[in-house]
Amino acid sequence: MSESPNKRDLPGDVSETRSLLTSGDYIAGRDLATVVYLALHMGRPMLLEGEAGVGKTEIAKVLAATLDRDLIRLQCFEGLDLASAVYEWNYPRQMVAIRIAEAEGHTGDIGKSLYSREFLTERPLLSALEEHANGPPVLLIDEIDRADEPFEAFLLEVLSDYQISIPELGTIKAKERPIVVITSNRTREVHDALRRRCLYHWVDYPSQETESRIVALKAPGIADDLRNQLVAFIHKLREQDLFKRPGVAEVIDWANALTQLDVVTLTPEVLNDTLGSLLKYQDDIAKLRGSEAARLLAEIQAAA
Amino acid sequence: MSGGNASSEADSGRLADNILMFCRTLRDAGLPIGPGRVLDAMTAVRCAGIDRRDDFYWALRAVLVSDPAQFRLFDQAFHVYFRNPRLLERMMSLLLPTLETDSLGTAGEAPIRRLREAMSGTGSAAEEQGTQIGIDQSGSWSRREVLRRKDFEEMCLEEQSEADEMLRAEILSVADVATRRFRFHPYGNRYDLRRSMRLILKNNGQLIELVRKRRLTVSRPLVLICDISGSMSRYSRVFLYFAHVMTARQRRVHTFVFGTRLTNITRRLADKDVDRALAAVSADVKDWDGGTRIAECLERFNVDWSRRVLAQSGIVILLSDGLERDSKADLGFQMQRLHRSCRQLIWLNPMLRYSEFEPRAMGIRTMLPHVDLFLPAHNIESLGQLSRLLQQDTDSGRASRQLATYQATQ
């Protein structure tokens, strides 16, 4: 079968995919672009793993924006169940319908009419399979590792056949496959069966050059000089033995913070004052504050 | 994608063969690649095109690899294979026979040992029994009572296997925790509206009866970290036996061992056969009976594993004598971090068997403030006590309980 009928507005090759992402202010390496391109053309979900704050969720948002599709987001949590992920029957309305039928005296075939679309409340997964005016939507299943295993097992049907079985109503199948992005922070290993159905990509910290471009895009107010210093410092910092290394999101925050403070060049004092936007664990901050930060700074200034 | 001219069809046939062989090579190397993935790989390559080597590489990797730990293997295999497929084949053929005999050797070892024991061991035991027939009391109640309290270190081999059996009977599963899921239950404390509605409709709305549901529970995740340094060898063997029983009894048990470095042996212990599981562990672990670097190993656990295995507020049981060799290490800090990332930290220390034990060693003194429970683990009775504690959910009064158990052991 042809996987994704709506190909007219999809990028034609890997390079186009890459420039598409760039047009949405997302700088992607060739590796990530290949995975996205394949996911779009093979109609497969992509499973993105990586440290927090490296831009996994952002990919879905950018895809939705650049392809002009609806973004449907399902934030996972422990105990996420059918009723809040897929659908729920509207019980009060059903009750009222029964009462009315009773009052009118024809309860004969009420069973059929009570389980119709009219009484169905759609949740993210179901609405992702529905037809959307501007093409199949982008379905973001965020932080799948926070959901428990039973939910993961349920996803298997949705992700391999793009269909959902509702016992009372029958099977609902997507006419056009949505673009599915699954992210995981790896607080728990995702099961092999789910991995097998997805295109897998480990989103790593970007290279120094790429990160510099990202910061330039996302924090445009910052001077080139400071930006280079900042990115060099971050890369030094990531080599340190930290409990949680700063992600790209933190770097952008930091760059914005520095712009707000009208900082022209990095000094140990500035570092000490703003470390909180970069490191989120007290142990890490305590380790870096003071002489250690100054030492790293001296190293990058010597290298420059 | 669907239409292709004849020449590319022929090319792709050859390419398909190559991809197939490549997949098989990876499978032999241990990657979980089934026929479905092979087909996916071909589709992916057809999609991405083979004009650029890196696209080809990323496309194959996206489909065939699903774990960062496999990246290096894939990378090496790719570069060797697609430069010269023959080369890899030859390498594999050179490697495979030795690999196979190796794995046979380790897998076959345990049964052989048991067979040998079964044939010679019982024979000699019978002989011994023959000579000491007057005083043999094996299986009698008082003997079992003695065994319950006997230090693992003082047991002979025969007693050990009997002790294993007794220990198995003492081990209970860990207390359950409530999940956020519900299931139908006749006396549940909530109404199951969905099920009720279906029932009501069955009799056309004539009879309205509400059915109930109640919360599902699962057992709490358990993380066992076991010191296998020289001074601990007897106790760690028993503890691994304990870990094996726990692994079989409930889900979400993770086991680690450490001497000079930390090893995750969870998958090894999943083998139902305890001898085979322990043999696999000993083949995996390189630092048996060596020194201990507690702080460094705990740090590795904190950084690499704690977020992955302790996400749903688990219990950590640490078996160690607390004798840290490296005096400069930040043991207190690592213990504190471990303590903060779990629900309960239990330290088993076989040294507590001495009634006059005092936490004098530096390592023990630094670790002690950060544990919730400090318990002995030198005989069946103490492990049984631990198991009972785990089954009663210990919710409140962490500190007072810690003190109480510590005093109780005095």
C-alpha cells in the first residue's frame, strides 16, 4: 500500500528535509534529517531518545508548523489510561438519552444509538486518526517513559496499523497516517516491541558549530563574540563530571539571560551569578561555583 | 517508490542481497533483527537513496538499531561490511566457531557440575552417613533451627544447599503500591461507569445497576546492589541467590554487583535455573573477590542508572561491609544522593553479626547517616526478617525505625 498519500507537500529528499527544518528554526544534522525524511515517507513513527533539553519535542512542533499540520500532543504520565488517551463515552448524556427514550416509551433499540459517535468524547490518539482539513496531523507522544507498560502495549496497535478498536463501535482506521513523534528521556527502558515499530534516533548534544548556529537563531540579541565564548564554555562544561549536563534549552535560556543583563564578555562573576539558569542541581552548582568555573573560563580564553 | 525502471530493479536486487547479508551479520552479532526489520531496511534504503553514503548509513541505522548501546557495533559492522562484504564474512567465520564453543562452555558448565555433584556428591554423603549413623540428625527440627541461625560463613557445602531451600521459603514479595489504574471488582470503592452503562443497555435500560471497580496495585521496584569483594564472598553468594528468587517472584527487580566497578546483572538473573544464572553472572563479572571502591561504584550507579531504575520510587538494598579502600573518595556525598533518589535505602551489613560491633571504620561512619535501615545479613533468619520488613509497607517513621532496628541488633 502507499504509505502516505499526502506526499505533495512533503520534502522530496534528505537535503530538502533538512532545509525544511531549518526554515522552522530547527538546525538538524544530516542524521536526524534522514530519520525525519524516512519517517515522513515510510509512514513510520519516530522514536527520539536523548537527554532532557536537546530538542526532541521541538522536532514535532517544527514539523507541524513547517508542514502546516495540526499538532496533537499527548503528554504521558503514570497511569495514563484509555479514557484520557483515546476516548471516553459521555455517560451523563447516555443516561439522559435513556431517560428520554423511557419517557417516550421506545427503549427497544436504544443500545445501538447510545454507542454512536454522538456520545463519544475524543481524546488525542483518536483525534489523530481522524481526518483533518489540512492533511494528517503531527501526533506527539511526549515522554513515553513516564507512562507505564500497559499503556505502551496499547500503543502497539495504534502505531503499527494506525487503528483503534472500540468494542462498542468497531475499528476506527486512519485514512491517512499521522506523522508520529515519540520522545523518551530514558527514565525507564521502552519495550523492544515498541522500538521495533519505530525509526530510532538518539538525539545527542550538538557540535560546537551547530550549537553556535542554534543559539544565533534562538537568541538573536546576543553578540557574536559572547556567543562563541558561551558555546565554547558549554562544551567544556559538558565534559565535566556533572549529575545533569546542561541541554540546548538551558543554553538558550542562559544566552537570553546574558542578553537581558547586558553582558559583553564572560567573567567569573557573571558565571557565578547566572549558573542557576544552566545547572539545575545544587550539587552541580556547588561544584562549579567559584574557582572551578573560573578555571574553565581561563581554559577557553587561552584556547581562543 | 512504487515504480522503478528495469535497470534499477536489477541493481536493487543486488543491493537487497547485500542488505540482507548485512542484517544477518548484525543478527549473528546479537542485534535483535527479525525479517520485518530486514524488509524495513530495504524500504528505508530505497526511500533515502544510495547516492550518498551517509544517507545510506543513517537510513540503515534508523531502522536496524534501537538502542544507543548498539551504535558502536553497527558503526563498525557497517564500515567493514560496505567496504568489503567478503572481509566481514571471513572474519565472522573465523570468529564464530570459537564464540559458539565459548557460549556452549559457559552454558553447559552448570549442568555438568550439578551432574557431577549428583553422581559423586550423594554417593559420598551416603558413605558418610553410613559411618556416622548413630549421630545423624539431618532433617530434624532442632537441626533446622540451628541452621537458621548459623552464619553463612560457617556452613559447609551440604548445609549451604539446604540453607538455600530454607531461604527460598522465607522470601516474600515486596509490598504493593497503588497505581492509578482501576479494575472491575465486586466490592470496589468506586463506580465503574463504563461497565455499568454496558450492563444497563443489556436489559434495555429497564434495570439500573451500578458496578464497582477498585485500584490496581503493583509491587514496588526493588534495586539490589551487592558488594562482591573478597571479604564478602560467602554473603554475596547467598545474596545473589536471594536476588534470583526475588527476580523470579516479582517484576521490576534490578540487580547490580560491584567490587572495583559496577555491573548490571539483571538480565543474567532472569534465567529460571539458579545455577545457570549464577554461572552467567560470574562469567560477566570481572572483579570477583577483589578490592572495593564503594564510592566510585555508587557514583556510577547514581549517574548511569538511578534515573532509569528508580523512577517509580523504589527501594534500594545495599549489601556491603562498608570497608572503603579509597580514603579520599566522597562516599558520604554519593550515599546521600542515592538516599535522596529512592524511597527507602536499606543497608545490609554482615558485620552486624558480632554483638559488640561498633561502627568504627571510617567508611561505615560516613555511610550510616544516610540509610533508613541498617540490618544484619549473615544468616537465614536475618534475611527472612528483611523479607518480612519489605512486605509490610514501611511508610512512616523512617528515623525512629532506623534507630530501633539498630538497637535491636545490639
